[in-house]
Amino acid sequence: MPDSMNILTSPSRVIGEREAQLSNVALLYYGEGMTQSEIAGRMKVSRATIVNMLRESREQGIVDIRVDGKVLTGSSLARDLREKFGIEDVYVSRTSAFGENASRDESFGQLARVAAAAILDMVEAGDTIGVAWGETIMAVANAMPRSPVADLEVCQLIGSMISERVPASENCAIQIARRLEAAACYTLHAPGLISTASLAETIRGEPTIKTQLRRLQALDMTVSSIGNVASDTHLVAAGIATAEELKAARMAGAIGIICCRYIASDGREIAMPPHSRLIAATLDDLRSARKRLLVVCGIDRADAACAAMKAGLVTHLCVDHVLARALLDA
């Protein structure tokens, strides 16, 4: 088995007949290299049953499949991107030999798995991690394997929000904290968007919220993504900004959205609505972290990703192959 992948079974988790059965199927498939059909024939069940058992064994944590994230930074494409943008590391996901033929869903799913490996590569015992919100971050959280990290703390970067696309924003932080068995998970006990700027200022001054926001000024690591300013952006879909506010921000030069805040192509922040009504990490909070992972999928985010790097919001980048090529050619 290559050094870049470890497949572990967890005997301590086996507590009954079903778990023992799942463990044996997993050992035949991952350890012995038997095909699903061969296992089905030996156990006198259907192949579909074996597929379901293998999936269940992963979901229960009986089998833990880990890929060494550092290996994902070793390609020439990753090296060229590091040199071009002056960042510490780049993780590039691929779904085929060249990456161009994959559907967006395939690319998105693989990117989430690569980003999960990147997090495990970057995180250290005792770190405090800030976790953003959105479709990409939720996918990464769901792709995280169980991998305990000692004395870890996880913080929610954006106050409570929910949309038709993504569960509540605290779910991202809670899921990552659960998978890493964090010592603590600090959620923001306030809405991400407040009705007026004056009320938002009052809430930010409340002792509990003030303490939670102060934690975001001393992060070791951030996990975030960036959206573009197209009309279907999640910022509008989630009701955080109106279509009119988004249009005004575009007219003012906004090219990307990170943690619900607009940035221009040169990396400067554009403080336009709903900026003053947010309960969320500031861009200075993100910049203060020594490790800043940005996870981005799709060539339509190329300009936004470049802006984030110019803004000093990225030390580590995780992108799909097509976006990586676009960034290199930009």
C-alpha cells in the first residue's frame, strides 16, 4: 500500500455482531484487495449489500481512510502556483488524468475530500481554527475523516444563518470540531445579519458576543472559501444581501465575497451593505491567523481567488485542477 494512504480499522469501536461483520468485510476489501463481487460471492449476499456495508463501515468510523495531504502539494502545478503567488502550499484536486472532463459535481466532491486532507496536513495540536460557512465549507466538513487533534479549539466565523442551499452556519464548525474531536467548539450565539447597523453595534458590544468575537482575533488557522459577485451568489440566496446591494457593490469594484465581505481585484475591502450589519469575523481577523486555507472550486472563481491572495487572506490554497490552470495562466 502506498505511503500516501493509510486504511485503519478500529477494533475498539466493534461493539456487536453487525460491527464485527462490517469490520470483516472492510478487511477483505481494503486489506486483502478482494473485489466487491468476490466478497459478495464468498458471503453469499448481493454486491449491492457489500457496497452498502462498506459505506456503513466508513460512516461509523470502523474504517478510516486517510490520504497524506502533503503528497497533494507535490505536483509541478502546485509548485508553480506557490511560486507565482508567494504562498506556502497549494493542494490541487483531480478527477481524471487531466481534470478537464469532470463535471462540476465530480470536481466539487473531490475538492472537498482534498481540502479535508489539507486541513489534517495543516492543523497542529493546540490550534484554534476559525471555520467559515457556505456550500464549499459544508462539503469539506462532511468529508472530514475522524482524526483527533489534541487541545484543539474550533470557532464559528459567521453568526447563525441558514439558507435553502446550506444548513445553519454553525453546522460547519460543529461538524469539523466533531470529526477532529476538538476540546471546545465556540459558536457565535447571534444572527449573522442584524436588521440595523446600530443594533448590530449594540449586539457586538454584548459581553458574551464580544468575548466570542475577540477569540476570532487570535486564530491559528482559518478555513474559508470565496464566492464571486454573480447574481446567483450565495450571499443573495441566503438573504444576507439584496440584489440591489450586490449590484451596487459590483459597481464599486467588488469582485469576490469572503465571510460575507466584499473585496476588490486589488485585495482591498469594499465596506458596503450589509457590512455594518454583520456579526462575523473581519478580514483583519482572517489575516491575523498564521495559517489561512482558502478552498475554491470552479474557473468562475479565478478572479475572486486572485483577489483573496492579494488581500493577504491566503497562505494555503486548495483548488480543482481546472481552476489551478486558470490561475497559473492568468
